[in-house]
Amino acid sequence: MGAFVLNILLAVAWAALLGTFSGTNLIAGFVLGYIMIWLMQQVMSASSYFIKIRQIIRFLRIFSWELIVSNIRVFLTVLGPFHKMTPAIVAIPLDIDSDGEITLLANMITLTPGTLSLDVSDDRRFLYVHGMHIKDIEAFKQEIKGGFEVIVREVLE
């Protein structure tokens, strides 16, 4: 976590040097600090910071893509001439077990239009999800497990 704190300090120092603590200056300082730390990693001790940042960027990219696709799908369902909904409630077996991981996964599912996390089983082995467009239950389970669950595990491990 030392590299992250150093990156934050470099971002604040950059904004202080510019004289304005705006969001743009802090982000620019964070990016410049990240590049400086990356260039200096041969001198400094090796850090998993760079791997974690890539995982977070991948997480945001995948979630954003799923959000866009699901918004379009729900838009076409609601405003299109054909209402081809195949709703179902599916029990998704969980490989993750911490409260943070399950909460993040459930929130990602709920924030994605067309899906809603309903409940977690008492033994925390299943997450119950309602979906608007479930043609194949096994494919839906694999989509959640192979997409959202994998990146949640990567980011929070």
C-alpha cells in the first residue's frame, strides 16, 4: 500500500505546485505520479500496486461495457415493438465468501439494468438473482461467474 500512498502524496504535491486543488490537477498529478513510480520501480522495492491498478482499470472497463450493453437491451425491450422478456430467478453458486466481495458482486448485478440481486443464502453459498432476459440458465450463471465474480475476486484479493 506504500506505493499508493506515495502516489496520492505526489498528486497532492502536484496540485499544490500548480496552486489549485481542482479535480483535474489532482487526476493529472495522480497519473504523473503513477508514471514516476512506475519508472522508479527498479530502484524501489517491487510492488503489487501496478498489478492492482491494472485490475481496477479492467474491472471498470468490463463493468462499464456490461452497463452499456444491458441499458441498450432494456431500452429495446421497453420501447421496442416486441417485448421478448424471459424473466427468471436464478441461484448463482458463489466461489467468493467475504462480505465485501459478496456485497460488491450483488451491487454490480443490481446496478446493471435488467438484473437484480434478491438475496444471499444463509450459508453464503448462493446469490439469488432476478433477470429479465434469461434464455439459458446455465449460460446466465456462467456469465455472472466468469465475468463479474472473477473480476471482483481479482480486485479484492
